[in-house]
Amino acid sequence: MYPASGFESPKHALARLTGDVEAVCEARRIARLVDGMGTSVYLYTFERASVAASRNVVVHGRDTGFVFGNGLGHDRRDVVLSAAMSAYWSRFAATGDPNGDLSTPTEWPASWHRRLHTGGGEHLVLDSPIRVDRSLRESLRLLGTLLFQFCGRIGPGAE
């Protein structure tokens, strides 16, 4: 899942693994739980890299600046992405659905229970351009399952 040839350095591979375990696997797990209660779930990945801030990698938490229009720099693509993200978040806060605003270029799909459990849940990729994807790190399904089974065995009440 993390071949050395796929990364600039071992540090970058470790950063990906850590992010996958702490963020992506957990987001998928929580999405399945919420969706199982009959509530629509809107998953996204923020993939807009910044050359100036981080040598062409995506920095955790940088999406918040885009939602509020902070620290964007001079790239027109960042301004367009920020405007769309603000519209998605505002509409979601007001209605519970991020869609329906003409300023958002792509319909944000709700990920439904049956698709999340089979690994086919769609999510919005926040980048330039904004797009929909179905492969929210599909290789993580096995990793996440193994980690949560293992953690369950060593947690409170484990034999």
C-alpha cells in the first residue's frame, strides 16, 4: 500500500500512513455509523496542494482556510475553490444539504450505507477542478478493518 517508489521520501510515506490511519479510516468508520442511522453523509477529500506552503503536498487543516477565504495567495484557482467551498459549507449549515447553490460547480453526492460498506461510496474531491471520485483510498478498507479488529482486542475489556 505504501511502496517506497511512490513517495519522495520515507517521511512522506509515514505521513501518508499516519494520515490514512488517523483520518481516512476514522472518517469512513464514522460515516458508516451516521449513515446507518438514516442520515445523509457527505464525504470529501481536500487535495489542493500548495507549492509555497508545503512543496507541492496537501497540509492537514488547510481546507479550513479555504472555507473562510484565508491565506489563499494569488492563484485564481485557489480563489475559485475557496468560493465553492464557502458555498457548500454555508448551504450545508443552512439546509443540511451542501447542494442547490448555483455557485457550486459540482453536485456533492451523498454517500449511502450500501455503497459505503461495499467501498463504492462517492465523495467530493476539493481541488482544481472539483470532481467526484469513488475510490476514497480503497486499499484502506482492509487496513482499516484489520486495525479496528486489532484495536478492539487490546482495548478495555479485551481478553
